[in-house]
Amino acid sequence: MPTGTVIEFRNISKSFGGVTAVNDLSFTVEPGRVTGFLGPNGAGKTTSLRILLGLVTATSGTATFGGVRYSALPHPLTTVGAALEAASFHPGRTARNHLGVYAIAAGLPRTRVTEVLGQVGLADHAAQRVGGYSLGMRQRLGLAYALLGDPGVLVLDEPVNGLDPEGIRWIRRFLRAMAAEGRTVLISSHLLSEVQQSVDDVVIIARGELIHLGPLASLDTDAAPQTIVDSPDREALTAELTKAGITFSIGRTGLLAATSDPALLGHLAFAAGIELSVLHRQKAGLEDSFLALVDGSPTR
Amino acid sequence: MTSFLRSIAAEFTKVFTTRLWWILAIVLFAYIGLLAGGLAALFAGIQTGVISPDAVNTGGGATPDLGSLPPMIYSFASSVGFVFPVLLGALATTGEFRHQTLTPTFLATPRRGVVLGAKTVTLVVVGAGFGIIALAASLGIGGGVLNAFGVDALLLDQETWMQAARVVLAMGLWAMVGVGLGVLVPNQVASIVIVLAFTQFIEPLLRLAASFLEVTAKIGNFLPGAASDALVGATVFSFASPIAVAPLDWWQGGLVLLGYALVATVIGFAVSWKKDVT
């Protein structure tokens, strides 16, 4: 069973002709877990992954697998499997031959080609030219390439992109299984909701900088909670809130009061004899926290 | 070393798993076959008197001395066919940029110099194979036509086969030039335009212009096409020249051609191959 190694980004910076794409990025990715590498489009995710894989040279800093740079790995494809967002296929080559080329280059047995094509569900399309593949099939072929060397580390850029719902369910199960086997799994996405059900940890970047790092649950911060409250006699309620010094705004389903404690509002209303029609705490979802983080503004 | 050999095997697989190589090979064979066969018929007809000299010589001069026909006819394999290995080499290289296959390639073999070296070796061999295909056309069809006109096709002559070997070498070197051009100009369309414009138009004109003065004729000898013709031997260009300047020796021609290929490849490695793959 291949075991994963720790991926370590240390002070990675990259600028393209004066424009900073990644700025002093440092984080580690642990084996046995699925780590989501998140950020809006243009945040620097793909550049960071390409630096990690030795395809792009960092302006400064190092990115390593168990302390070894990609270019220094003795058997790169059996250590790290990568699928990057770009469709990297010659359209005139069949899927089998496409994988065959790289199996030969990496010194892997040709039987692996058949195995990985079966693993990603492309066995029936192995002899088809890739030019005729759908986006979802290309994604699967990219994944098949990543799996070719049965690597301990998987690095996948936007793997869910273009998959149908069945494919998305399949890849979630697949990534969980890979991590359960002790492999290191790093997947990027611009949408938290796409990977929310697969990831254990999240690394969030925006504008090339790290802005959040930790277990998925750490996103559930609820930094500025609100309580929704409403009354048939809204005027009395607003007067009472103002008197109590609780700020509020008028929302679609009632008043959005800036407090995390519904009991406090309930007590105020009861003491003032105001009937309430709505009273519940509004919790920001993970996606809201994520969006707030990448927008650089606090959670509403 | 094993990584280099595996890379070479992978590069061969790349060439032979798309349709380009056999399409180019078929066109090459047909083109050289038609040209060698047609011109062999024309020249052999004139030489043997089957075609009246008056029919082609409206200037009223003497029957042109075409020299020994077979080496000239056979040299079409490379003097005309060289554009095919150049195209193959350039397309094989620029295709990696165009289809973004550099990503999986460099992931499998992170040492980029190894990959470019393997690609060069592979295309030299495939280019030499194109040389054999072109010779099959020029020797087989051209020689067959000469024979039919009663001209000795010299197929048993040792010099014919030495020339054939030099054609194979030249075609291999031309494929290497193609790889060098491909890394120098990774844009596939630009690369193809350069190949076609230079080989079919610019260089022939330069060679013609250079041939009018002795000093420029000597410089013209170092143009890639002239070097290739020097390597191979007889060519249509050698009797079109108004001033007699000895061409380079065959081995000098080969070295000049190799020089072009190496310079383009080394510069291309620096300007495109080792750059960021985004």
C-alpha cells in the first residue's frame, strides 16, 4: 500500500512580470486526510500547484514532498499523481495510447493503463480518440493519469469541474477512500460547496495569500451572528430593541438583530408584552464564512 | 541513463500514436515519386534522343549536358523531400506546447533536458526513416524510369548507395532542425509558416542571389539547404549556378546542418523549453 508523504509549501512567492500571483505562501498537507485548497478564480491556486509540481519555478521559497522537491523525486509518478485543470491531451491520440506514453516514460507496466482506465470508468472508451471526449470524460482521463503510478500523494486541480452529479458522488467516495488508505490528497476548488463533503481540512487563499488554514469545522466561526425576530406589532418591537440598544436591520423574513442570543430578545419582548411571530438564530453557513473570508470582509 | 532510454521509448510512442507521421510519409513518397519519375523521364528522354532536343531547347543551343542522371534524380529524396522531416520535427515539438502535453510529459520526466534530448534522438531516427521512404520513391520510381529509357540506373553502383546513406543522414539531421525550430518558435502556426516560407521561397532565392558573385556564393554554401545538398551530393541547384564555386565537402555540409540544428535546439531550450509551463 503506497503511503502518503507530507506536502510542504514554505514561503512560496511567484510574480509574473511584476504581478504577484502568490505571496509568501506557507502550509502543510498531511497524509490520511483530504485537504481542500480553496480560493476564488485567480487567487493563485493553480500557480501554487504548478510550483509544487516543478512546472513553474517559484520566485522564492520551496515546495516539497516529504522534504524532496518534485524534480528530485527518483520516481515522480509513483510518488505523486497530479491532474491539473488544463486539458493536456493530444486530441488525435486514444486514451490508452495517451496513458501508454507516460507509463513508458515513467517505467510503469502497461497493465497499469488498463487498470486505471477501469478504475475511472473509461474502460469502454480506451480505444477512442481523446478529441471526441466530453469534459467529464477528460476529467476522468486526467485522474487516470494521476493514478497511473499508484501514488501515495494525489494533487488534483478542480477535479469536480465538469463532472455530472453521479461523477461528483463517485469522486467524493473515491477521494475519501484514497485518504482512508493513508494517502495524501490535495484538491483545489473555487467553490467550497463542491468539496465540502469530501474534505477534512481547508487551506484558503485569496489574492495569492493564505487567509485561513485548519479543519473544515474551523470555518464554522460565526463571527458576527444574528437573530431573526419579528412581531405582528413591529413598531413596538423596534422601539423596544432601540431602547435596549440592540442594532438591527430590516430583512426579508423579519428584523435582523445583532445578537447571538435569541433568549435575550425573547425576554425583552415578554417583559414588554410584545407578541413574537418569529424568533430564531441565523447561523452563517460554511459557504458564507468562506465567501466572507475570500472577500476580505467580516461575516455579515 | 534508464530515464533517457525510457524517454526515448515514450517519444517514439508519441510519434507513432498519432496520424501525422504516416500522412507525411505517404505525401513524401508520392511527391518524390512523381518528381523523380517525371524528371527522370524528361531528362532520360532528352539524353537518349527519345525527346527531341528542339522540343525543350528553344534557344537553339546545344543539347544541355546534364551529367550523370541517376545521382541527380536520386538526390531529390533530400533536396526536395527535406521539408517533410523538418515539418515532422517542428510539429512534434510545437504540438507539445499547443496541446499542453508538456504538463504530463514533465510530470513523468521532470528533467527537461532529458526529454528534449530524447525527442531529438527519436526524431533523428524517424527523419532517417523518412529518408528511406523518400529513397524508395527516388530510387525505385526514378531509377525504374531511367532503366525503362535504357539509361544505366547505377543501382548496383557503390556510389549510389553511399549517396543513399548520405540522404538518410541528411533527412535525420533535417528532422533535428525541425525539433530545434519547434522549441525556438513554439507557436505551431508560426513554425509551419517559417518552415514553408524559408524552405520553399526564401532559401532558394537566397541561394540563387548568392550564386552570382564568387564571395557570396561561398557564403551561400553555408545556407542550410546548400549544406544539405553538399552532404548528399548532386542536386538540381548545382548546375543552375552561373559561377562555379565548389560546394562544401559532404562531411562539412553535414556538420553545418548539424550546427544549425544544435544552435536552434540549445537556444530554444533556453527560451521556451525550460520556461514555466502554465
